[in-house]
Amino acid sequence: MIKSPLSPLQSLLLVIASFVAASVVNIYPLSLDASKLRPMALIMVLIFWLIYKPRYVGVVTAFAIGIISDLLLDTRLGQQGFAAVIMAFSLRFVGQYIKQVNLPVAWTVATGALIVFQLTLWIVQYLTQNIFYASAIFSLLVSVISWPLVFFGLHRFINKYS
């Protein structure tokens, strides 16, 4: 039996559902020590869709997800939005030079994007609030290590229905 590709509406609903699931992971209550190891799930899903479905997810979506992340994580409004836009622009730039995106390439690109996001967020927070959250490095490392989970969790929908 041949699988039919997803319609544009179904693809859009899949993207939205993945963002909703990632936001639940971002706000799930954890202890103080465990919350330092929480991956940046919403940003990781954003990176995945920026790589694989740039038709549906772009810079405007990155800004919206950043604003939603600001609201969910109680950071100053616009900080994560700005960092997400800078990250999306850097992904668009790098994406021009990538011909084939398999797991190692996607992991490398996602690692770079996560680093750009976190560095931008650190700079913005330092410039606007004069604070520096060094413990965010643990979240960054967990996010880099757990990237294959996002990749395999979402990539199967692209392969199965594209």
C-alpha cells in the first residue's frame, strides 16, 4: 500500500502538534536540580522544522515560538524571540549550503543552532538585565545530546508521508 503525502493542512497540523507537545515538555514541573537539565524542547522542535519544512516554519514562526517560550518560561518578553530569530536567520544561511540532510548533518547543524540561540540569549540577558545564567550550559548540553530523540521522533513523519 502506497502512503499518500500529507496535505498542506495535515502538515501544518503536525507542525502545530509538535510545538504543543514540546511546550508541555518545557513547562512540566521538575525539581530545581532537575530543571537545570531540562532540554530546550521547544527550540529543538523549531530547529527541526526550520531544517526540514522551511515552507511552513520560518523567521516569523521562530519569533512567535520565542515569544511563546518567553511567556511559558517567565523570561522578559522578546528575549527568546530575538534569540530565536537570530538562530533562524543563521539556519537559513547555513541551509543554503547543505545538499543532503541526514542525522549527522542535522545533528551538527542543530548543535550550531542551539549554541547560537544560547549565546544570543546570554548576550541579550546580560545587556538588558546584567545577569548571566551559567547553569544554562547544562540545558544546552542535554539539548545537544538529546537531539536524536527529536530527529527520530519527527523525521519518521517526513519519511513516511513525504
